[in-house]
Amino acid sequence: MPPAHSPSSPGSPNSPAPHGGSGTATAAGGNDTIDALDGRLIRLLTEEPRIGVLECSRRLQVARGTVQARLDRLQAKGVIGGFGPEVDPAALGYPVTAFATLEISQGQGADVRAHLASVPEVLELHTITGAGDMMVRIVARSNADLQRVIDRVVGFDGIVRSSTAIALENPVPYRILPLVDQAAAE
């Protein structure tokens, strides 16, 4: 039985490679990474993360070996980045989410990445184009605690400037199934 699956893995923040572009596309613009059965398997594991391989095979009406081979292939290609619980930071006592855009000193990328990775409240880090160089998703226990987290994030010589926006709500939480359905249909 595979362990519990989480779409966050982002990286999730459980993730992992859920935010990465690990798929391969064909020259015609189609998708050769997953097919309809793979899509149904991913949907089943996402909706029922504790389901076992044998039960997957029963519900999908394919051999157990087929399900296991598909899972192995999807993991090897990076389509499935991991199996784990989906953890809600708010339930852990971190209900405030914010996004900080950081400008960094040239040549300091590796050091800034290492610094940010050492801050537990930094859930994700992306290098970006545009006004800043990096964007981080951070959490805090309160608005007052957010100041402490921001001070820790920017308290590094390689970070020149920051701009922070507090998330008020999350009406479309991280999701992957609509994309899986589209990729499986191509």
C-alpha cells in the first residue's frame, strides 16, 4: 500500500516536485507523459490518498502489476513527486500567509537560498522574473509574528530589498487535478 499522497508536496511545501515542469511534450504539442489511465490513477490517489495498490487495481479494473508499473513510471518521470500527508499550516498554529518579493545582491543566489531554507516559516521559494529576484511564501502565527519572520528572512546581507503582501484568503487552494485531467486528455 503506498503511503498517503499529497498534492503539496510543493514543495510540499510537501512537495515537491509538484510545482516543477517535469513533463515532456511531443512535437505536436501533445503530452506523452500521462495517458487516461494514468490520469484516473492520479485522481484516485489524490482523492483517496490511503488507498492501496490492490484496491486501485480493483477500482480501475486493471491488473495490480499494471497499477504498480504505472506508479513506478510516474514517480521515475517526476509526475508524482511524493506520497505524504497534506499538512495545513493554519492547523499547526500558523494562520497568516504572506508572499515576499526579494531583490538580492548579484552573485549571492546560493547563499540567499541556503539562508531562506534555514527559516522554517519559509514554505516555498521561487526565482522569478520582473521587479524582484525571488518570491517566498511564508507563514506566521499572527500579524505581529509576521514581522519577526520578515525580519529573519531579510536579515541577511545578500538580500537588498523586500516587498511583502499578506494573503487575505485562498479561494482556489493549490490544486493539480484539473491539469492532470487536461494532460491525460491530450
